[in-house]
Amino acid sequence: MTFHIETERLILREIRITDVDGMFELDSNPIVHKYLGNTPIKTKEESVKIIEFIIKQYKERGIGRWAAIDKVSGDFIGWSGLKLNMKGEELNGLVNFYDVGYRFIPRFWGKGYATESAMASLKYGFEILNLKTIVGAAEQQNIASNKVLKKIGLNFCMTFFYDDIPCNWYELNIKEYGKEMS
């Protein structure tokens, strides 16, 4: 499955095995995993397994996170996009929902890439996939991620616990998305 979405500064495309070095730089960094269970990967083989799992999602679910590529340099800077969470991937006690997510290599933090790519993800989800609702979740302590979810128009719904860690749950439905865009 091929994806190609362009924003002002990014190309969002399917993640490929050739992205292994960028994925390893991203997911082996303890700072990146501070709000993700503190479980950074240790080998490139683990990166390959992650990439293979995402490619499998494209085939089986028709969607998965996208590689975020800097338009100017052509560099892999992280990933962003939608994911269909299925059985075995429950979050907040729910399954079969689409969530928007993003993860960037730290040297690209604070530049608006999460917001830019997440907005493109919402547009794709509502306008191409015709989704009714897209959700987002972030640990309460992850101030930056919570700000992005609010900035892109998701509405705070509740606090829930994931592995005893308080997290915020956000949602945006197609009717509200339409209002945000008017």
C-alpha cells in the first residue's frame, strides 16, 4: 500500500524497511520513550520488527503510521498518522477505533511537525477514509503532546489509567471537524 501526503514542510508516506536507521534513532532514544513506558529498543532488528508490524497494518487494516520526511533534506524525522487499534491493542478499555499519533526524533521537537502532520492525518481520516471519530491519548505529564491534541481540535473527554499512569483521552467527530475547518 502506498501513501503520499504533502504538507508545507513534510512528506508523509508509508514506512519502509529502508527507514530502519531512522526508526532505530527514534525508538532507541530514552528521551523519546519517557512517556511511552520507558522501553526504548536496543537493536536495529527490533526496528525491523516494528516496521514489519506497521507494513502488516497497511495490508490488513488499510492504514498505519506514516514516515515523516523533511521535504528539504529528505531525512526521516519521525512518524505520524492514524492507526486502527484492534483486539490486543486496547486503550482506555476500547478496541476498533482510529487514533492519531506522532513521534519525532528529539532534534525535530518544538518545530510544529507534530501539529502539521497530525492535521494532515485528521484531514485524511475524515475526508478520505470518511471516519466518524478520531481519538488521541497522551500521558498527563506529556505536556507537549497534550497541547498538540488540543491544538488540532480534539476535545478532552476523560482521564484514564494505562499501566497505573494517568492519561488524557481526546476525541473529535466529523461534525466537529467540519466546524473547526469553517
